Amino acid sequence: MKLRHILVALVSAGFAIAAAAQQPLVLKFSHVVAKDTPKGKASDFFAQRAGELTGGKVKVEVYPNSTLYKDKEEMEALQIGAVQLLAPSLAKFGPLGAREFEVFDLPFIFDNADELHKVTTGPVGQMLLGKLEAKGIKGLAFWDNGFKSFSANKPLRKPEDFKGLKMRIQSSKVLEAQMRSVGAIPQVMAFSEVYQALQTGVVDGTENPHSNLYTQKMHEVQKHMTLTDHGYLGYAVITNKKFWDGLPADVRGQLEQAMKEATEYANKIAREENDSALAKVKAAGKTEVYTPTAAERTALKKAMVKTHEEMTSRIGKETIDTVYKATGFDPAKL
């Protein structure tokens, strides 16, 4: 009888171990924007492909729209292992100590997506992601959101039009300097709080890619938008380095493939979603959308590009010069 009990116990334990082995590895992916933005859709795409490529060994749970963590909380949550994946905007890495990432915040450093991708998909991008490892973070990819436009309740066509306006920005010393370069007053604020702040007049205006502005309904409380494409808003998809390195090699490889596919999808959908959002903003009829002339854009560029030199000691001359070399930008020719 005693032997029989032992055998039953061993068989039961075996079933328990087998059942546990069949349980998928759950990865929590937290982000702060809506599901129907480029980042939201790309996160869901990654979750789907991760499940497919791993044969169900991995389940990615996506938490959009700050439902799990807000802007200021998510990085700490990743570092302590409360979440496994984030896609924070690149402005978030300066406060973390990786100031080189603030090169992406410099106004007018990229004139188009081709110039941008020479950096994000090339050796400069890989060098920047490598800077995060000392912080216990593994950088997996860069995802586009898009180029930013300015919005406010007054027309913004010349540098002097910004004077005295309270303009919402992400937490970034570079973006603070950008706003001050045209006489605006920068106001750091969590993304989830911007609509109400615009509605109540706590801030006068902001800068956003079109998809963020539209999905957060900011166009309902902003009378004017100027299509400046003055700055880039992108994301770095990151994970906890210790967690990532501890994954079985086959699973890690499958997740890397899922991330590669999701990155291609993210950048494609970003272009499409921003074009669609801009069309919807125009159709709503609540915001006057203005395309600056070449001369007006050049005047804004000249006013704001002095931020590059001002931020050299913060970001690093070598990093800025490396980006200049990759894109062909020469501020002396303005």
C-alpha cells in the first residue's frame, strides 16, 4: 500500500510538472497610447506573431493607454521586472542617463523618413541601443510614430508667433530648449493629461504626430495646426536585459523574428495612420491646418537649429556629428 501511494504521488507530480510546462510564458507589454495608434497596433501585431512563432510558448499581454503604468512609472516597472516590454518615446532615455538618445529630439535634424532610417536601422541606431545595457535594459528595435506638427489656438507660422505660449512637451531638456528658442514656455506633462490641459487652458498648445493628436482628440480643443515636420517622435522597444538573456535561445530567436516583423509593420502603419489621421482632422473642420511655405519653414528651422549647438555638451558632439554624417545635414548651410 505504501509503495502504491508513492507511485500515485509520483504520477500526480508528473502530471503537475507537465501541466506547468505547458503553461505559456507571459510577457506584459505596457504602453501609454491608444490601441488604434501606430504603436498600439504594432504592439498587438508583435503579441500575435510572438504567440504564433513560439507555438504558444509565449503569451504577450498588451496594456495600452496607461492602463498599467503611466509615463513616469513604466521605466521603473521594467527595471524591477513588473513588466517585460515597453516602447517608450525616445525622449524618456535622457532622464534615465542615456542622454545620447536626446539627439532624436533635436528640431529639424531629420528632413524626411529616409534620413531618419539611415540612423535608426543603421550602425548609429545599434550603437545607441547598446548604451542602454549599462542600465539593465536591452534595446530591441526602433519604431516610428512620425514627424511632429505644432498646434495651438492661434496660427503658428513665424518664430515670433510662439512667444509667450505655454507649450506642452515631454520631459526633455532638448525640447525645453527648442520651445525657448522661439520664446515659448515649455510645460512638461504626462501624455494622458494633455487633452484636459488644452481644454482648460492650462497649456496653449503642443506638438504631436497626427495620429497622436487625432486619437487623443486634441484637434477638438486646438484651433490651429501647422505642418512643420520639425521633430521626430519615435520609440525604442525595450526589455529587461536579465530577463531577455535568461530566455531559452530558441524562444529568444523566435521573439527576435517577431520583433523584426513588428518593426516593419510599425513603420509602415505609422506612415499610413498619420496620413489618415491628418485627413480626419481636416474633415472634422475644427482645426485650421496650415502648410508653411518653404521660406516660413526655413525661418523656423534657423530659429530652432541653434538648439543643436546649445545641447552639444549634454548629448555629446560625437553623437550629433555621427548623425549629421549619416544624414548629410550641415547646419552651417542654413
